[in-house]
Amino acid sequence: MNQLKYESWKVAWAFFATCMVLLTLQIVYGFIMGFAHMGLDGLHEWIPFNTARASHTNLLVVWLLGGFMGSAYYIIPDEAQREIWSVKLAWVQWGSLVVVAVTALIGFHFNWWEGRKFLEIPRPLDYLVVVNVLAFLLNIGMTILKGKRYTTTALTLLAGLLAAALLYLPGMITFDSQVLDSYFRWWVVHLWVEGVWELVMGAILSYLLIKLSGVDREIIEKWLYIIVGLTFLSGILGTGHHYYWIGTPRYWLMVGGVFSALEPLAFLGMALYTVAMARRGGRRHDNRVALLWSVGCGIMSFVGAGFLGFAHTLPQVNVYTHGTLVTAMHGHLAFWGAYAMLNFAMIGYALPEMTGRKAYEHWANEWAFWVSNIGMVAMTGAFAVAGITQVYLERRVGMDFLEVQDAVSVHFLGLVLAASLFTIGIGLFIWVFIQYGTPLKMVVASPSASSTGNPE
Amino acid sequence: MLSKSQARLFFLIATVGFSGVFLWLTIDTMSQVGARSHVDQMNESVVRGKEIWERNNCMGCHTLLGEGAYYAPELTKVVDRRGKEWMRVFLKDPQAMYPGQRKMVQYDFTDAEIEDVIAFFEWIGRIDTNGFPREPDMAPPTAPVQVSAASSGDASPAVFGTICVACHSFRGKGGNVGPALDGVGDRYKADTLRTWLSDPQAVKPGTAMPQLNLSDDQLDELTRFLMASHATSGS
């Protein structure tokens, strides 16, 4: 292989490279917060905690979404077996997303934001995001339409991204009431991460498993339906666990409790599915490390999102743990396991295909996987100990907030140490990314985007 | 074994069915939240308070209704917990209240903005939250901060119980940021104490004692109360 299959893969590469930069920045802001929790807040005048926090979470959201977009620019042409509808539009879309993200990030340092958790991007930029995402959806939608090859994997991916775009809109409605504000903010945040993003996750994992395990597409896609079906069965009404305490009726305690308890099932399905398909595969793809990240994603998403989510989602527990570091404990492993590792799997799979280099044989690949995972599990442990202590001292014994924070600050030393380990793992991953170099050249004579010479 | 088309049917029914139920519950919820959150009491000041809350991303450190970040205290019941007097002083200069401890950004709020923020918190505090945040069930039996003046004849001024004891202890109760106030009447003259309370920086530049912006009446009352505290009378 010495030429690029699709021009849009270069765009995908640009998205993936952007992900690595944004992730690095995300980690930097994470350290700023970790040190601040230990009392080392020397940056307070320039980067107060709320700036670091908004930067940390929004960088996460942007790099994950950027990774999904890069994955779509990779997968959709491959599934439709044709070039992306407009390569130029794809580049414009990438560039404008980067501009919006950088503008938002800088704005956070100058008190330009909306103080609404996870949706801090100021309203004018929201409109740009909408235009940007419409351009993206148009591009991949037209590609599928023109390709006339409607695979379940491609359609699920499109449906997930389309639904994610639609669900962004309720977050842009202005409410005077904090209760309604919160109610519809969760339509975005919850229905993204415990709903339509899982559609994206299921689709990308399916694509990777089809490529890496050699299991028949029909079998993989059948289970894809079951898993995303379970996701919506539990996840839609599972939104109720955000409606326990915000001024909404009492029946949400029951609805949210019951359906949240079912949410781990979808993630368990995802875990069993990846493990079973990976074991079943007749073909041994050379890129073992991409399969490692895929299976790891399935398993860690169950542990982080499914199991640890369940650990504090029942109302009788949540009334004490809601709004404490216990949430941060669940949040870190959930996002890492389900969505960060998913992007790493996709990047790990796509890079050798794009660059023609087999850097997946490099020793650093497996070390990146294990070191980052051990680091993240240790971080989760540090948050757990700090969070449970906080719940007891503050919520049950009634100690003052700051006294409790003093008492748990030692666990943030543990957190920072674990985060250092995690950072080494990420550093190795990025190092391998750089080893791969830039994508191959397209062979010039590609008369139209027709199917001439498709290697099949 | 399930076929692919049956699996697709399961997916479609689960998605459409539960989306329908969710929308129905949303409509019902919308019909109830007005009463549960006392929307009739949500005046312009409350709405302005919410704008200030959002404009400064307060949720980036605090939680409200349990939502936000975990760097600073949960504020749903903050008016009940601290009282408006305390909040007015605190919001003027947050770091003065907790010298050397975790910092809050100095926002330089105007008095009107502070009243809006407090009105917003007051409105939030009245929302029916199904029992969140729950009262600590393992708390020691005595109230931690409020000072009762029952033991001495003179009642402590309201401002003493809500503001001073946040940092100073008195008769064994209160904060430990500043020195204990027992016997303070032996250590100062009345007019020195009154000047100190009205403008700490003028007496001791660089002191951690915050500018409390008390009224003349409050200053008189507080000075009288503190001057009556003598070491011998304490125990």
C-alpha cells in the first residue's frame, strides 16, 4: 500500500492530530485543578478554577467530537466506497471548528462564557457550531446518498451524529428559571453521552471489529442493533437521574432510579460484544494494538460508565453523593473508557492505513495502552477515596465544606501522581502518532470519484 | 436465534417507544415545575441574579441544586446557612473572609448586584427539591455556629451571630480564623474597637479582618456587646 485511498482521509488525519493537541491542553488544565485542590493555586489570578474547569471539560467535548468527525471522514467514504462528497467543504469544516474551539478557549480566560456546565461556549459561538455541524452532516450524508451503499454501520454512525446535532439545540434555549435551564441542559449532556454518542460508539466499534476480527458483517451489525436498542431503552428515561433534585416531580426518583439501573446493561452488552467478536474472529489482523484499544474501550466503558455510574445513581445514594467528588470519580473513568479509548482505537486503526507505515509494531503502543489505563484507574481510585470521605464528613457528619476539603487534600496528591502516570501513557501514544508521520499522497489521476480501480 | 431484522425492530421499538414516554413525562413535568419552584416569586431581581450567576460561571467552582464543580460549597440552601448579612459582607471581598484559604475570584460586585445574587439564591432555596440536600444525619447534636446569648443577660446582635462567629470563636463556639473574642472588652477601649470594626485597615494595614460595611447602629450595638465581654465573666 503506497497511496491514499480517499482524499478525505487527510481531513480525518487533521482531525486526529487536532485531538492530540486538544487532549494535551485538557491534561494541562486538569493538573492546574489538581494542584489547586491541594492548595497550590498560584495561577489563581490568571487561570482561576472555573476557567480551568470550563477549559478542561470543553476541550474534552471538542476533542471527542473532533475524533468522531475524523472517524466519520475515515469510515463513511470507506463504507460508501467513494470519495467524500466535497473534500473542500471538509477542510473548511475542520478549519472553522478549530477556530471556534480556540476562540472559545481564549474567551474562557476573559470571563466570556455561559456558566452552564459542559455548555460554557458563549451563545454567538453556538451558532457557528451549528453551521459547522450542518456542513459536516451535509457532507457525510451526501456521501452515503451518492455511494448508494447503505450499511448499518454507516447509517448508525450518521444517525448518531445527526441526533447529536439536533440535541444540541435544546441547550441553546434561554430560560429565566434555573429549573427549566437545568432540565433542558441535560437533554444535551445526558442524551449525548448516555444516548446518541453510544450510537456513534457502537458504529465505530462495529466498523473496527469488522475490519480487525474478520467476523461476518451481518453478525456484528445484528448485535449493533441490540446494543443501541438497549442503550435507548435504558438511557432515554435514565435521564431521570438528573431530575431527582432540581425541582421536578417526585416520580423522577422512581423512573430515573429504575432506568439508570438498566443503563449498565447497554455497556455490559458493549463489553461482551467486543470481547466475543475479538475472540471469535478467524482473521488475525496485524494491527493488534487497535484491537486492544477496541476491546479495552468495551470493557472500561462498562466499568467507568456502567458500573461506577450505577454506584451512585440510585436516589437513596445520590441524595448524599450528588454534587460531590464522587461524580468526578465516575466522570473520569466513564469518559475515558467509553469515548477517549474509542477515539484511540479508531486512531490506532486508521493511522497505518493513512500513512502506510506499520508503527503499530512499535513497543510504545502497548505501553501507551497499559500505562494510561493504569494511571486512569488510579486517578479514579483517588477521586473515589476523596469523594467518599467528603460524603461522610460533609453530607452526613455536617462538617464545614472547607474543613472537609482540607481533610481530603492529601488524596489530590495521589490524584496528581496517578495523573502523571496517565500523562506518560498519553505521551507515548502521541509519540507513536508522530512516528507515523503525515498521510500518504493521493495518486493524482483520480478522474472522478467513481469506482475505478477500487481494490476489493 | 434473533435475526438481523428482528434486532432492528427491537432497536426501533425501544427508541421510539421510550422517546414517547420521555416526551409525555416532560410535558407533565412542565405542568408541575411552576408550582414546585414558586415561579410567581421569580421576580426581576432573581432573573438578574441568575444572569450574574451564569455570566461569571459560578458553576465552574460551586454546585447549585447539586450541579456544577466541586471546588467550592454547594449553594442551594446558602441563604438559610449563612444569612443575608454574611453573604453581603462575603461577596464584597471573598478572600477577606477566609484569609490564606481557598480563593474565590474577586468580582467587585455592586451592592445592587449582590442583592440580585442573594435574591436568586433565596428563590433557589425555596424550590421543592425532593429533600436535597439532606440534613446531615450523623451530625453532633449541638448547632455548630449559632451563638446563643442566653447565658449572659445581654442578647448578642444579629450581626454577631451571622458574621463574626464565622471566623471568631466565642464561648467555645465559632470559627478559628481570627482570635477568640472572649474577654475582648478587657483588651480594647470602646472607641478603638468601634474604629476597628468600621475600618480595620485604618487601624492595622494589611490585616485579614474584612471591611464589614456595617451601619452606625450596628457598630454601636456590636461595640456595646463586645465591650461587655470580660474574661472573668466568661467562665
